[in-house]
Amino acid sequence: MSLSIYKIFENKLAKTGAEVLCDCLKRRGVKVVFGIPGVHNLSLFEALRRSNIRVVSATHEQAVGFMANGYSRTTGATGVFVTVPGPGFTNAFTSVAESFLDSCAVVCIMTGVRNDIDQRFQLHEIRQIDLAKPIAKAVLTASGADQILELTEEVFQVAESGEPGPAILEIAANALWERVSPQSRAKSNEKATSQLQDGEIELAKVMDQIQRSKRIGLFVGQGATHAAEKVESVAEWLRAPVATTLSGRGCLREDHPLSLGFSWAEDGMVSVNRIFDTCDLILALGVKFSETGTRGYGLELDTPLIHVDASDRVFDRNYPASLTFHMDAEEFLDKLLERKAHLGPREDNEVLKAIEEQKAVQLPPSMEGEDEIRFILGGQSYSPNRFFNTLREVLPDDAVVVTDTGYHQVLATRHLRVLAPRTLITPSDYQSMGYGIPAAIGAAIALPHKKVVALVGDGGFAMSGFEILTAVREAIDLTVVLFNDGYFGLIKEVQEHSFGATCGVKLATPDFEKLAESFGMHYHMAVGDIGDTLAKCIKRKGPVLLEVKVTYPKRDMIFKVKRRWKRDLKQSARKLFGE
């Protein structure tokens, strides 16, 4: 097969399906493709080699999907990855689902088995399209080379339109090396226009409500991250307090006087609810009111709600709105700002005082028992608050911090202020362990001029730590901060509180200094003050590993935000084991 593929590529009179695919990717502005080659997509990797598109391979297909996710979420561009059929796709399944629930635009180019032969039970042959449909916005199939151009355009449009998400293009293996007819290659490359709401009548209603409202609150999500400057302009014009979802953080700098921060209160929403209770109107921009985005549905809205989103499927699901706008958040903000002169300036100095009062009550942030958690560096002990405040001080405002999921994630999202959009990347609604390191690699490849830091627990490291080999091979400037407590720490806490015992949470951890040496990365030793240690670690080029030992005694569950989980677990335990 390799000889026939070689001859096709040497025939300059015809383009293969793989070459047409690469042409389409280049027209789309794709600069990087993540993937692992296999026998079914050799012709695609040969076409990629001959193109100017960078190919980044990994140690596992799940990681290439996470890399594409990190690439997309830090840039707003669509991440692209490729898999072979069968195990290649099923390995990547989790990363596709992460992008699906996190509203992240990625395109998965999934090779199928050959369809030019009658034999069944081919290598890797499964009903992968049926598997893919529930976790993708769409699954398109190119059974022949002549379909590749049109379907490649379509799969990108699907991934990027409305609520972003993963879209999958399956291409039969033989279609990649088949020649493409000139008529097919000449098809139109025009993008479909998005059918969004014009909304002039509804906009007049919004302006009327704004005019009649004494105080407006803004609740902002990931769908507005590309319009952060306009979020700030509208917030300052309306004197509107701003709260964000986890993925929307940084749409307004969290040191801005109008920012409600992310989690002042122990249950994560007390301060936001207190401020929003003083508002006459809430504008929700680019949010879908998910469990994570509302911190366990802890957001309480007794105020009239106007919900704006590029996807109409998110309306009236968990929080009914008095008015919905099927419109991109930036377009909606533009329309508001166009009418700023008509409405005139708004004065509300009391809201700034109210926000400051809440900060005074809730700051410095504390959790039940959190003062017992200690981060150990160079024999010195630090609180999580001190650690993450110091990390913020030594990082540039636009540095990108990527977390895995777990204890460190909760502590980081609580204590680390976010000062720019798309600079805190964390698995949100799907919460895949193993996300942190590969997603950070994708972010670092996308933004080589920015500092990227991966925060990961020892459990997440065990799942995807070998991707450091990818970072070393690609000479990526990446700092990995490893929080080592020897457990699946967050689950251990829940088990101890609910059952008084643990099961399956103890980890066997290696000597990370020796492991880093074997990987070819620098293991950073703590030097003096925590600020000096973090500053020198961040400034060092190339892949760097900083190990932080985490200690905490057995105690009651730390996070009051998890009380609903504790209640549900207790009820389940009573049913299983009796009172």
C-alpha cells in the first residue's frame, strides 16, 4: 500500500483526497494539527509533511484531543486533531466529550476503514459514528475523495457556529489516497452565513428595561470572552456589577472595582447573590447556566433576566428568562454601545460601596479548615492563599494558567485572580482528569510568546504525565506545578466525611525528580522565599517541573460548596447500609 500511495503523490497531474484536505485546512488558517499516525491515515500524514502545517504527535490520542482543546480555548481558533479508526477514536473519546460540554470548537478528522472493498471485519472496524454522535455537534462522512472539500468546509462551520463545540469528519481510508476530480476541487468555498436573530424589536424592549432599571447586573460566560473590552465598556457605562462563570473569568479583570470576583463566599455564590439581589435587571451574556457555571446551581435570580447567546438551545433550561436574544454577545454589546448616547451616563456610586462591603466581609478568602492545608516548598510551609497570590505576582497579567481537575483546581480557582480573558483554562462541565498537561501543551504551542503554567495533581499527572515527553521533543516553554499529596485528594475528603473510611484513593507516586531527569526536563528546586522560587521557575525556559508537597490532617469536608454532594452521599449510604 505504501508504494501505491507514494506513486499517487508523485503524480503531479492529480491531487489526492489528503492533499485537498490539507489545502482546505490551510485556507481555514490552520497552522497546527495534533495526532498520531497509523496505517489508515499514512497518506494524510504524508500530505501534512509536504504542507506547511505543523504536526504535533503525542503519546496518547486522548492527549491530542486535549491539546486541540487547549489550543482553541486560549486563542478562540478551532483546534484540529486526527485519529485512526477504532482505538484511535475511542482513545480520544473523552477529550471530544470534554470539548462538547465545555463549548470548545475543535474539529476531529477521524479516518474510517476502507469502503472500496467488500470484506468486513477490517482492522479497527467498529460503528464509531454511532459512538461519536452523542458527544459531537455533528458527524459528517466523506465516503469518497470528491466529498472532502465540501465536507471539510461544513465541519468547520458546524464547530464554530452558534455554541462552539466538537464536530467530526470521518473520511474513508481509501478516500485519502484517491485522486480528486477537477470539478470537485473547483467547488465554491463560501462560508454559510449564521442565521442569528436581528432583534431590533426585542432590542428596543431591552433598552426600555435598561432605562427603567436603577441597577443592572452582568453575568458573563465563555461566549463573551472574545468581547472582553466591550464587556468592560458596558459595565462601566451602566455601573453594572459583573459576575462570571468559571470559563468566563477574565472577561472583566478581577481587580476591577465592578468585578464580583469568583468565589468570595464559602458556598461560592453568597456575595454574587447579595449584589444581584439589589439589581432590577440581569443581563446574561454567552452563558448556558450549567452546574459548574452557576457553582452547583447556587446562583439565585429573582430579578428579571435577559439572556443573550449565540445558541438558542441554551435558553430557558435552568434559569427562565423574560427575554432571550439569539445573538453573538459581541454583536449585542455593539448594539448597546451604539445607543449609549441616547440613554446617557448612569451614576450609581452605591454599587461600588456595596461591592467593597462584600469584599471586606469575605476577604481574605477562607474555607472551613483551609488554614490546615499546607503547601511545602524547600522545607517551608505556605497556605494556598499565599501560594496563589505569590504566583499571581510573578506571572504576567496575560500568562495562561491551565489546571487539571481535583483539589488543586478548586484551590487555584478560588485564590488565583484572573486578569485577562482566556488566561485560566480549566476543565469545566466534563471535568476530565488528565486534562491539564496536554491542554497546557496545546496552549503553549498556540501562544509561544506567552508564559504557560500547568497546575496538576499527582493523580492527573499519573494519567497524562508522559505528555511531558511531547513538550520536551517540541522544545515547548512550559512550567508544570505538581501538587503531590499521594491521593485522589478531593475524593478522599468526600469518602472520609461520608463513610469515615476511604477506598481506592491511595496513589503510588514515583520520585518526581528522577522522573523529570529521565524525561529530559528541568526539576526546579525551591530556593529561599516562595517568591524567589516561583519567579526563577517561571523565568526558566523549556519544560520545567516544580513539585509542591501538600499536607492536611483528616478533618471535615473542606468545601461547603459540596454540601449537596455530602447530603446525597449520606442518603445513598443510608439506603445501602441502613442507619
